[in-house]
Amino acid sequence: MTDPTDGLDDGLRARMRAADPALGAPPSSSRWINELTEATMSTPTGTPIPVGTPDGTPDRGEQPRTSPPRWRVWAVPAAAAVAVAAVVLTVWLGRSGGPAGPIAGAPAADSPSVGTSRTASASAAPVTLRAGAPVAARCLPVSIASLRRMPTAFAGTVTLVRGTTATLQVSRWYAGTASQRAADQVQVEGMSPQLRQLVYGVDLRRGGHYLVTAVHDGQITACGFSAEVTPRLAGMYAEAFGG
Amino acid sequence: MDRTDREQRFTALASAVGEPVRRYVVRRGPPDLVDDVMSEVFLVLWRRLDGVPAEDPLPWSYAVARRCLANARRGVRRQAELVEKVIRLSESARTEAASAPDAGRDELLHEALGELSDLDREVVRLWAWEQLAPREIAAVLDLTPNAASLRLSRARRRLAARLRQDGPSAGHRPGDGRRR
């Protein structure tokens, strides 16, 4: 990276470098790069980027962002205090494959742990989520602090949609009980068309990659807390759950 | 978890270019856009991994960052303009704090850079800040190496001449009509 005329410009270059805006900026941590790398690789190459940036081919230029960042999308309904749909989380806990009923109240005795990658050997019965009737609620902004309080969190790909039930193959458990984390699959039941149409709801579509959280009473979060994977959201999950 | 070959290649690429590209973005973008822009850059690199030059991925990555930054700026143009003003102020403040006796020099430099065309200014920045050679600058800016070299020489000449006009010790010449 040298130039034959550099000798003539040493002073200029030194002066320019003294005015380098990044001069005082601390170097980024390797953890930050690692997290961003992992979050990026969670976004499949063939999936459209949901924030309005299409292909991004360098030689023809990036397209302008046509929609606000996702956090602003649900910040708007938050301000408007719109109703959101809530999805009732029902977990099939038994290793025999039977349903154990909905999670209610505090987490199960096997307290949640975080940042657990799926292993190929795990083969417990699927966790089943069930969509309940929409309820009135307010959207809260997605934040790392809010995510951190979620007892259940995972990343998964929708492998099947049949009727109102979607099946996700879990790629990573960020938080959950030991029983939950033993499962490879999660099923979401009762995803109504009404729910799918809500921009702040969760529209699970086959082939889509999602980050999902659920609160203590067993409801899957909406309002952007549970949504299709984006680097931004994945980064927030990683930071919230240390994964 | 086993890594695919593609994931291994991307991890290595991210490790190699992540920090320099972040600094590139820090140098040119409002602080509150850095994370968003970096997310977009990584996403483009991930999606276009097969097109990233294996032997010298950095200029290509800078080119991606340049476009992502331009997109981000367009998306938040009004905020960006405001923040840019703040950045300029903070740059001046940082410079003053770092080298108070020479504070005027950096102000002059900033003015001199501002008198260059956008493209020439970026050529000089890539040369000085990213320390790229003309052929690498050409890759970032989609120029021919010859055009990049000519632009760089011309921009450096103009910059040096402009700075000589005021001189290191004449930073605040009274009555200098060129000052804004």
C-alpha cells in the first residue's frame, strides 16, 4: 500500500492522519465482531432483507432504505397504543411426546439457562406453542433489557405450515427450561389469518427464520420481540442472552 | 456446531475486515448509524461472499461500506445532516484538546478538504486514513487505477497548495477573505 510519491506527501499524510476522526475511537472488541458475524450468518442468503434493503450488490449500489428500522415500525403502534395480538404459548414438556399444558406463571423448576446452541444429538419431543385469541395490549419498544427478562427465547426456521399450525426447527436456544432446550422443534398452533395480518404480530411463514421469545405466562411476544431474523434483532438477542 | 465451508470463509473475512471497515464507517458516518451500517455491510458480504476477492477483500469491503453508508444517509438525511454538524464540531473539539497550539491547522485542513470535490476528497481520505494505494482506491470508488492515481495526485497538489497558502503559522490570518 505504498505510493512512489509518498515521500513528497509525508507531511500532508501525517496532517491528515492527525485529523482522522477515528483516531480517538476505541477499537471494537472481538466479541462485537463475533456477535455480528453470528447474527449475520443467521440470515439466510436467499431470504429478502426485511428492513427494505434488497440485494445490496456492490457493483450496482445499495438501494435506499425504504422503510424505517424495524424497531420504529412497532414504536409507532406503541405510541398509538394499538391493540396487539398475543399468542398463547403452550409447551409440550413431556419427553414422551405428550402435552404438558401451557406454561403459567413462573418458569418451571428447571430454571432457564442462556445461550445454548442446539446440538444434533438433542431429540426430545417438540415444544408446542398455541396462538390464543388476540388481546388488547400496548407495544413496548424492543430493548436488550426487555429481552433479557424473557424466560424463553430461541431461533428457528419454519419447516412446515399446516392450517393454523407452524412448525419450527430450532437452531438455537437462547433461554428456556432444560425441558424446552432439549427439544429440536417448536410448534405454534392457532396462527389465525387475523393475527398474520397484524404488522406487529408474528407471521410465521414456511422457510422463514425467526427469533422468538415468550413471557412467563406462556405468551409469545409480538411487537417485534418475536420476528423474522435480522442482524439487528439477532444482535440484540445475542447481547441480551449472552449467546 | 460444525461450520460449513461458507461459514468458515465468512468468519475469516469478518475477522479480517470487520475492524478496518468499522473504522471506515466511524470516520464518515454519524455515530448512531455505525451499528446499522455495519450490520448491512456484513449482510452484503455474507450474501455476496462468493464475489468477494479472496486475495484482497478490503477495498471491496470498503466499497460495500461506502454504499451502505450512502443508503443510511439517504434514509435519515435530515438527522444525518444534523449529526454531521455535531461531528465536525466534535472533531474540532477533539483536535483542539489533542493539540491546542495547532488547532488552526486542522481547521485549515478541514477547509481545504471541503474545497475539493466529493470524489477527490474521498480519494485523499482513502489514501491518508485507510492508507490505500491508487489501485485500491480505484477498487473502492469504481475508477480505473489510472484515474484514481491522477485524481490522487491532483487532489494532493491542490490540498498542499491550499495549505501552503495559509501556512502552518498563519492559520488565523486577520482579514483573510477566504475564511468562512
